[in-house]
Amino acid sequence: MQKITIAIDGYSSCGKSTLAKALAQRLNYSYVDTGAMYRSVTLYAIRNNIIDKDHNLDEAKLIASLDNIELNFIFDSHHKTSETYLNGENVERFIRTMEVSNNVSKVSSIKQVREKMISLQRLMGKKKGVVMDGRDIGTNVFPKAELKLFMTADTDVRAQRRHDELSSKGQYFTLEEVKHNLLERDYADSHRKENPLTQAEDAIVLDNTDISKEEQLEFVLKLIEDTYLAPEKHKHL
């Protein structure tokens, strides 16, 4: 079966990672959560006082520290998903906090940080058979990806999803605080100088405001089958 590259971009809390993980499992592809990579760099900066308690970032110090940051995705056979490791430590639960969310956009806007992450991402997807989600995958990391999706959803729906996710992990914030954070990140991601969040011209828009996770997965699988796997099927008729 012909393997392809699937690039998924979109706004925060649109379910990009959820869809990407499900696709990777169904297609037996590798999954790369690029947002987790930037979150891991942010966590490193917070832990090493490169970002202080007032959210001030020492950009020069972070750039000088990039060679000390090692990122890996290791497959967890029990949960059947890849988990993020920062310098040998599983940091999945630490990178999903509001503290990291409040600082990740400023970290991801730094040119040298993006260059290092993009280099790693391209290396991970070199052999195809990969599902990668983020902000600039279809426009910059893999502009020739066979399938590009751009995910979006109503802001209130996204805020409620993120609020529920945080609450389930014991992190309690008001819905307005979560919504404010999402809107700030949307603006920062869309207006940053380095590879801003934009919809690729050939991307298919997937608005999942009113559809379930299962419905969107089946929609994309059907799209892949009809568009990319149909020639393979005809060979065996």
C-alpha cells in the first residue's frame, strides 16, 4: 500500500492530536505531535529559569541552551500512543499545563527554536507513512504532503473542550480564563513573524464544531481511501 504524508494544521484545542493519533493507529503510521515539541522546549525554559515567574523570556539564553535539549517520541504499548520525552524523561503530563500553554507561543515564535524543531520534524517524516499535526506542517514543514487538513471549530466549543481537559487532570481554571488563553494563542500563532499559522491553499478545511471524533475520523479515512488508495485497489480488480 502506498504510504503518504498527512499534515494537520489548525487552531488550539480543535482536536488535531486526537485525530492524528487515531489516523496513525488505523493506518499503522508514525505520529508526531509537533505542539508537544514546542511545549517541551517551553517546559525546559520554565524549569531552568529561562522563563521567570512573570513570564519574561530570556531569548538569548534559550537559544544558547538548544543543544542541551533532546526530544524523542517513544511508543507506549499499553496506551498505544507515542509519548513525549525531554532529555530522557516522560513529560507528557507536565507539558499540558496552563503554565506551559501561557508561554509556548512566545517560545515557538523564536526563529532558532523553529529551525531546530522543523529540522527534527522533517527527519521524522522523511520516509512518509507519518501523521504530523501542528501550526505550519502543510505550509512549511511538509509543503508537498499528499494530504493537508486545516482544523477549526467554534471558539466557545474549543474553550469548553480545553476546560474539560484541564479539569480532568486536576487543573482548575474558569472557562473565561481558558477562552482568553486560547484567543491569545490564536493571535500569537497567526501573527508571529516565523511561519505563522495559515491555511495551505490545497488544505481541506475540517470544522468539527458539531461532529464527533468518530465522525471526523471516518470522514478522513474515506477521503484517504477514495483519493490515495483507490489506484491500489484497482490494481487488484
